[in-house]
Amino acid sequence: MTSTVPNAVQHTDAQPPITMFGPDFPYAYDDFLAHPAGIGQIPATEHGSEVAVIGGGLSGIIAAYELMKMGLKPVVYEADRIGGRLRTVGFEGCDPTLTAEMGAMRFPPSSTALQHYIDLVGLETRPFPNPLSAATPSTVVDLKGESHYATSIDDLPQVYRDVMNAWNTCLEEGADFADMNRAMRERDVPRIREIWAELVEKLDNQTFYGFLCASESFKSFRHREIFGQVGFGTGGWDTDFPNSILEILRVVYTEADDHHRGIVGGSQQLPLRLWDREPQKIVHWPLGTSLASLHDGEPRPAVTRLDRTAGNRITVTDATGDIRTYRAAVFTGQSWLLLSKIACDDALFPIDHWTAMERTHYMESSKLFVPVDRPFWLDKDEVTGRDTMSMTLTDRMTRGTYLLDEGPDRPAVICLSYTWCDDSLKWLPLSPNERMDVMLKSLGEIYPDVDIRKHVIGNPVTVSWENEPYFMGAFKANLPGHYRYQRRLFTHFMQDRLPADKRGLFLAGDDISWTAGWAEGAVQTALNAVWGVMSQFGGSTDPTNPGPGDVFDEIAPVELPED
């Protein structure tokens, strides 16, 4: 078992991972990337043309990398640092190999387009120590002051297995789980679309919590409470209870919350290596060209203004006051930036797209990490024979505590707390050391005989994504009734559907995707935008490898009526 409350259908090594294309747009991005014909080309007359790429997170760097390979000249703007929410930091004065993942830290094998780029730059992955996963020596579930030690779900009281069974039943009865899981694994696009179209129409207005309450299997409030605090895969999901159940179904259908792996050395290496990478197959540019070399090593600074100017061009003003005009631009930052930190011309988008961005709902999230002298949690208690400390799920302030080590005799890292939404906001006014003090107090109540503080060898590092000026939240999570808004944003790359004076600026990034909060969504929307820019410049894909826009009419997301 890999989770406290597992999914209805368990993955085995004999099964191939589901490609994380999801039910809304069942397109195999991994096959598209792997095809020997490449992902498209533009006319030679357009080679060297500049394209603005606003945002140097994973989506922006992948879009820029692929546009460069086609012979265009991406001009990347980045307000903070390359990587976005792939942010890996060290601890001042400590071993430089000790790192903390402030954003994305675990990736499912179903993220197959993401894996393409991980493999491309030669990064390694390893199992991530989620609750009760094979990579986790032990897990402690602490609710209402009562703690349970477990190495598998069989070690937990019967009520936890009852909750697991209730969730499995709820998924099967309310969401055709096994049928959809099978269709996605077999890439049976007609069946995926058939099942999903019915569910979207039926469930778009339903919250996650309402979905649970509508099931006879979850008639017990106690079961719903335990499920919210312990959840499935990575732990508690009660902070998602107000969100659309469609968001949760996308996660479970694609096994996005199972079998996670971390990137050895930190996830930020992926965009940084792509920034420096010199592709062997490249058009127009000489071998040895990289995004870094096209930018003299550094991206352009923050964008402060966007305008639509004569000839349907996109004019970009940056923080230095420099003004440049482009025939095409890709915006990969979180969409709220277009409403606040960037002065925008209303003519950039149709009004219904502005509405969709304004209605986007973001989740708050915070983490705090400390470096420790060694993985002392692996010491055995002389009386019980148990690990001194365990991966911990609790209803106390810390919520989730993760133990990360590089071996028994090396310094290690503890993620003392990983929280979401209201739980994250509780930490917002506190300094890093104040946060650590509260967290150590909470953990001390669970492990009264363990002096965690004596093992701490450096200052804590922390993040509250809602307080980050270029993010204002961790990621998008649709509320009930938001499906139509998300469809507008995701399909924006199909600009032949837009008025002629609203084309040329393409949206990308994980909050534009159907799988927000997962790096796979950032990759997919980057590739959609690349296809859109390619089309804008008169390019095309090889007939043997149609791109997402070429097959759009066959697999477009279901469209709900507006009236």
C-alpha cells in the first residue's frame, strides 16, 4: 500500500503508468515528444524572429527551449529566478548538498511528458517518502491526541480501513472509477470522453465534500473527518473539500497522488539545465546555442506592462523601462499577475477570458524545513523497537512532517510542516524561527521523548506562497462551477477561434492546465503554446506526428452550455 487511504485501483510494477493527459483533453503528449519527426517546424523566412516568453518557470523554459529548437528567438523575461515553483534552496552555513524543495517536491510516474525532460537533461529520481509508501520506514497518524504507529495500513485501527473502503466505494459508485482508469491506461479516447462528458455535466457544481456526503458509504461524519485529515496518497485532503470534485477526480484517475518520486539534487535543476542545454537537433542556430547563450547568461527582468499595438503586435515593457514589440508572446506566470502587478491593455484578451482569469481560485501553501545532524529518526526505541520518529500526519498545526535523508551517517533534512489554505494562513504572520518553535512544540506532544531541537544544525527555511509577490498562491484549484472558465483558459492556444485582433498572446503554465499543482500541467500547456506560436508563424507539424492543435476538434474538452 502506498497511501493511508489508497485509490480504488492499485498500480503494480507490471502495469505501465497512466500518461497524465487526463480526461479533459486525452492527448498523448509523451508520444508527441518522442516522435522522431519532432514537434513542428516554421518557414525558413521566419527563422530568427523574436518571441517574448514571460515567466522563467518550468512552462516558460520549456516553451522557450522548444521555440529555440524550431529556429525562433525566444526572449525570456523573469521577475525572480529561473524555476518558478520548482524552487530548491540550501541552508546557510550547512553542507551544500542539503537542500529543501520549497515548491514542487514529488512527481508521479504518470507525468510522462515531464519525465521526457527529466531524462533529456540526465536527472535522476528516487522514491519520495509519502505516508505509508515503500520509501517510508514508518508513519505515525496522530488525530485528536491519539497516535498510531504503522508500517502499512494493516497496522492502523479498523476504522482507517473502513474509511479506505468508503472512499473506494464512493469513487466507483459516483465516478465510474475502474472504467475510467482502464480507459485511460488503454488510451481509449472515445470511452474516456464518453465517461467524462457525463461526469462534467453531472458534477461541475459539486464540491469534493458534497460528493462524499452524497455517498451512502460516507454517511458517517467520523469517517469523513478522518478522511479529510488523513486522505489518500500524500495525506489529508480536507483543505480541498470546498473545491470542485472534478479537480479531485483528475488526480485519482491519473494516479497523480501515487508512487511519487523526487528529483535527486532538487527539482530546480530541471529548468536550470534546460536553460543551459545545447540541443543537438536545432534549426537556424549553430550547434552550441542555448537559451543562456541567446540571453548572454541572464533573462530579461520583470515585465511591468503589456499592450496590444498597431499591426496586432504585443508590446512588452520591462522593469528597466526597456520596450520591445513582438509578433507573438507566451505568458506563463500565474494569471492573477495580469490583474495586479502587470499593467495590461484590456485589448489583450476577450472579455470572457479576463473573467476566467479574475475568477481563478488559488490555494495557499506553506512549508518549513530544518537541517539536522543525521537521520536520528531511524534510531530504534529500546522498549518498543519502533523508529524514534516517523513521517507524521496529524490534525495539529504541523499537519504533515516529512523526513528526508541521504544515508545514516550524513546530515539530513526535516520538512517540519507542509500545510494548505487555512492551515497555511495560520503561519503567515510568524517569522521562520517562530514557526519552528510552534512546530517543535506540536511534534513534542506527539514524540515527548524526542529532542528534535538538539539535532538542528542550521536556521530554518520557509515559504508561504500566498505571500510571494510573483505568485500570490501555490496553484489554481477550481471551485464548483469553474469548469467553463478553465476551458476558456486551456483552449486559448487555439487562436483561430478568437477574433483576429485578440491573437498572438498565448497563455501557458500549470494554472492554465487541467492538472494544476502538477508540473505535468506546466509542460503540457507549454507545448500547447509552442504549437500556437508555430501556427502563428505559418509553421506546421509533420503529418505523422500531429500536435495538440491538429487534433483539437477530435478531442476538445466537453463544452457546457452558457445559458
